[in-house]
Amino acid sequence: MGNSQSNEVEGFIKEQQKIIEAQQLHINQLSKLNNNNNTYKNTIPVNNIQKDTLPHKKDKINMILKIFNLDHNYNEESLKKSFLKLAMVYHPDKGGDPENFKKIQSAYKILLKKLSEKDNHKIHNQFKNESQSYISQQQNDNLVNVDLSKDFNNDKFNKIYDENRLKNNYDEGYGKWMEENKISDSPKLSSDGKSFNSENFNLNFIKEKQKQKGNFEISKYNDPKIDISFKGKDSLLNIGEGKVSDFSGESGGGLQFRDYKDAYTNSCLIDTDSVDISGRSKDVLSQKAERSNISYTLSDKDSKIYEKLKQIKENNEEERLKRIKQQDKHISSTYHEIHKRLLGR
């Protein structure tokens, strides 16, 4: 008899502790809604709640929602607000009945659980739909047999290759530029319609060269150019290189070739009249004397130019390394995608 009474007391104490812990979580928020006291006393018939109305049964949800003044589309935020408003009215510290407040707490837990089940169901359906979509795609894209020696399909393989081919900077070329700029094989040097002779030909030719003045007449190198002693070096690609502006180079057999756009837009040699050679040395001795006076100490102006060029090179190198990382990531992603498609069965 004594043990039974002791167990009842312990159970009662544990139950009260749970209630107190729940009350402490909301005590600060309850005071904010004190102005709604009279309103909810007149609108919410809490005294009509019976003990058998709060079990975890689906047919009781509508009654609980009515008490909380919510519809079936409620969310966690609206549920908490409704609970706090009810707690401000029926909390024991506010003069409410402890039994009614316990019922409100139980109802709140029921709605919170239903909300969690609803979210889990939504996530489950989302995963299910995505899984079905992926399976359907794999079935449609099952293009190539794993054993390529038995049932190899050239058309399907080429289709996969074209769809997943990785582009490089040399793919673009001048195709679009060639379509927009039609080149004539017979350049028109005379605009007056007169026949050519030695005098008017040279005159018109000089005029044509002056039109192209300032493009790529003379290349000036401020610093030594880093290069490699390999005859077919122009066939090599620089990893992470940006947009190619000049396709000129030399083949492995020694055949030199010029950039297409440069050849047609800068078809003339330099304009000799634009180059001042009056200050050049007349002989070797004068050249040696001139070079002996050269100062290899950078002036302030040259130092600024050097630092600016150095910064540009460093920025270009950083951009190149970024492009390499992006290319590696894209290559890896493309490889795994093709691998899955080829092994679709």
C-alpha cells in the first residue's frame, strides 16, 4: 500500500516538472500578448474541452484547430502565435485553470506533430518524384551497350560525343567574322577609275598603307620574351589560356602560317614614312658608343611602368589558374556524366 502511494506521488511530481519546464520556455513571450486577454476569453470556449477530446486521433484535429483558431494550412509560426495567445489567457499565473492549460499544451503538441508528419510526407514525395524522373531518364538515355565490341553503334556514340564534347579556345576561330566581312581577292587601289601607271600606283599604295597605320606595324619588346626551342611549339596549347587573338605560328615541318584576320586586315608592309631613322648610328663604332651610354637604372617613370606590367602579368596568371580549376571541374563532371550514360544498363 505504501509503495503504491509512493509511486503515485513520484508520477505526480514528474508530471508537474514537465509542466513547469514547458511553462518556463514561454513565460517571457506570454507577457507580450496581455492585451488579448478579454478577446480570447470571449471567443475561445476552453471550458467546453473534455478530457476525451485530446487523444492522438485524426478525428479530433478539426476541434483542436477550431480552439486554436487555425485552418488546415497552418504552419509552425502561426501555431506558436496561437498557443502564446491562449497561454496568456489560461496560464495558471494569469488566473487560468491548470487543467485547461494542460489540455492546451497537449493540443499544441498534437498539432506540432501533425505539422512534422506533413513536412516529412512532402519530402518523401519529392524524393519519390525525383527518383522516378531519374530512372525514366536513364532508360531513355541507355544508348550504348557496355560490351562495345559486340553491338557498337557509331551514330549513337557520335551523338554522345557531340553532346558532351569539351570546347577549347581554338574552336571559335574567325567563322563569324568571315561571314560578316567578305574579303575581295582583287583589292581596289584606285577610286577614280583611271588606269594604273607607276606613279599613281605607288601613290594609291602609300595611301592604302597609311589607312592601316597603327595596327601591328612594329612590335616593341620591353622585356626579354620567354620562349622554348621547339620547332612545333605553336602546335602546343597553353593550359588555362584565355581567348586567342593571334593564330599565327609555325608547323612542325617548318612551314610558317599567319593569322587569317591579321593577314587580311594588315595586308601591307609598314609605312616607311612613319618611321624616323634620322637618329640611327651610321656605323658600328657609333653604335658601340651609343650603347656605352645606356643607363640600366630604371627611372621613376620606367619603374612605374615595370610595376604596372608586373601586376598585369600576376593578374593574368591568377585568372589562368582560375580557368584551370574551372576546366578541371567541368571535365570531371562531364566524365562522370558520360560514364553513367555509357554504363546505363
